[in-house]
Amino acid sequence: MTKRHGYALLAAVLAVVVTLCAAIYLGVAADDGNGPRADVAGDRTSHNAAAPASTGTWVGAWSASPAGAEPGTEPSGLAGRSVRNVVHTAAAGTAARITLSNLYGRQPLVITHATIAVAATANNAAAAVDTMRRLTFGGATTVVVPSGGQVKSDAVRVRVPHGVDVLVTTYSPTPSGPVTYHPRARQISYVADGDRTEDVSAVPYTEQSPYWRYLTAVDVLSNEATGTVAVLGDSLTDGVTSTVGANRRWTDVLSERLRASAGSGTTPRYTVVNQGISGNRVLATGFGRRADSPSGLSRFGRDVLDRTNVRAVVIDLGVNDILRNPNQVDPRTVTDGLRTLVRQAHAHGLRVVGATLMPFQGYRGYTDAREAVRQAVNAEIRAGRVYDAVVDFDRALRDPYNPRRLRTDYDSGDHLHPSDKGFRRMADVFDLKDLKGSAPADL
């Protein structure tokens, strides 16, 4: 093909895109970085033949926060390639829908083909027999996600068992600028050349990826869960030192505990979605045109309040506000920021469980002054002046002979992040009944 013919073809494609934009406008939710507007198309009945019956409750089965722009993708994104994200679901369902984000893209992201399937086995790009489904957006197979925006798919009928890996595959034929991604997935995903979105086989998917790209949520229509718990956190919630592909983040274990205890006593029937971003802070945002690692305050609307059917919120933030501040931080600035998050949750009738900050002596940046700030923040949290209920991760994981450090077997080795055993301990000390109940009028 000559260069002239190539330009002509690109122009034709872009013309089609412009036409489609008007047709699918209601299916796209614009996002200014501080939380998306309501998405109309995601709650409409799908126009495709696989549309599910409206029975059950929509809950979050998996989620990850958009964390930044993937380095090296600035010129063309992943044009001409199929991205197969592998995610682990927290709930069973009879139908599913997804959310795609172009928060960090500098051009519209054109998705001409997207699919969802149950993986044949864990940590595998191959789809299970008869589970591959084509996704639509407002009834169309092509969708344009504007720069800084997100879109929710129509629902599609597919039986998703509990605790399986799900494959969500997208194909974009045109450059879209930086790829919106979640860099520390602790899960291997895959990439193939060309449009291989409906390939059941793993053969074309020769390239592995440690990232989740574009995909930020998978919801399922569930008959066993009644709501979603959104966990807002940093690398401790992101699970950056947990075993890759093993789903051993503390939120994974919490999800399993909730499911095992559901219906007994006061345990609610909730799923758990992980909204952790490594390096995240309550107050400060990262750098960039559209800042990487947006602060907890700036992303709370998008990453927590706008997740599907959220009934309770868990917050584990504050360590990075202490560690990454070059000057002495006032503990009141941290607790005031946390209270602001709680007020936002209360305004939506959501109960908030908050975590104490775990020790980090031995980690780079540790000083006695920063330790004093951590202790002051924890004292305020334990006194009940920040959250509706408290989970004391500090007390559960600290070394009883040196409370400034993690206990050795709970330490991954860097003296800040837990081991798999430490993550399990975090989930095990969580009082499940704290997630149930209405938010108080005020603290």
C-alpha cells in the first residue's frame, strides 16, 4: 500500500468514527479526572440477542483504578493490536458488563471490537468453551471513548462462576495517544497483533503484559450478592508484593471471607473491588498533563462513589502522605483529608471503615519524626474521630518487640509492604459486621 493510499484509508476510518460519535453519544460518560458523569448506556437493555433478563443484582466483580499513562505509548497507543486483560472475579453472575477508560489518552480511543469470556484455566489467555461473547455499546460494536472519558458496555448474557479468571479483549485500529493503564496488576495479561478479539485460542497472544490496560471494571448480575464494598488505598491495597497470579492481596482474602460467611449472623452479602493505586496519597497528586496517581480526594468520586452498587467503603491511605513529604507533615492535615473522604461517603449514605497506618521502620525514608506523625494519625483514628469503624492493621502486623517495624513473617522484606501471610492477616482481623449499617449523620 502506498503512503497516499494509507492516508486515504485513515481518513475514511476517521470519517466513520465521527459519524458513530453522534450515534453512541449517550453511551459515553465524560470524565474530567474528578469523577465521571452518570453513564446512560450502561444501564439500558442491550440491543444484542444475548441481552440478559433483569433478575438479580448488579455488583462489582472486579475493578482497578486508572493509575496513569503507560510509558512508550504516547505516539500511537496500541493501534492494530488486541489487548486481552485477565482479571479474577469476586462474584458469580448470569450476565456481565465492562467499563473502559481513556482517562490518560490525548485523542479519542476508537474500540471497534470488544469481547468477554471465561478463561479456560487460571492465568491463561485461552477461553473456555462456549463462553466467548461480543460486547456492544449502546447497541453498536464500535465505541469512541473521548480523551479523559470512560464508557460502560451493554450487558451480555454469560455465566460467570465465582472465583474464575475472565478475559476482556479490546481492539483499536487507530492511534489514540497514551494508553490508560494500571501498572502493578500482579496478574499477567496478553497482547496479540491484529484483531484477534474473538479468538478462543491463546496461540495468537504471544506477548505477555504485567499491566491492565483500558479496562477498569467488570460487573456481574448476581443472585448471591446484594452490594459492593469499594476499598480505597495505596500499594498496600494494590498488593504490590503479593504473589503474581495467585490473588493474595488482602482484598482478595477479604472477598473470600465475606462470601464464605454471607448470610450468617450480621455478615452482609457483599463483593469487594480493589481501588488501590501504588504510591497514592490522600492529599497530593502526582505529576503529568493529567496527573498520574490522582490523590484520594480527587479520585474518590470516580473510583468509589461511581462503582456499581457500592454499599460500604474501606479506606487505607496516609502512609505515603508521611513518607513522600520532604518536610515535616502535620498529622492534622492527613486526618482532615481522611475526614473529607468520610464526609463525601456519608453524603451518599455510605458507611466507612478505616485502617490504622502500619509501621515502616527500615524502609527508605523512615525517620523518628515521621514515625511520630504516624503514631499521631493512628491515635486519632483509634479514638473514633475519623471513621465509623476501625480495622487496626498496625496492631495486627507490627512486631510485638519493636512496634515501629512489621513482624518478620508479615514483612515482604522491604519493611513496608506485607508478605502473602501479612496480607492474609490483614483480611483475617477485619470484623465483617463493621461493613453493615447506615452512615451516621455526622462524626
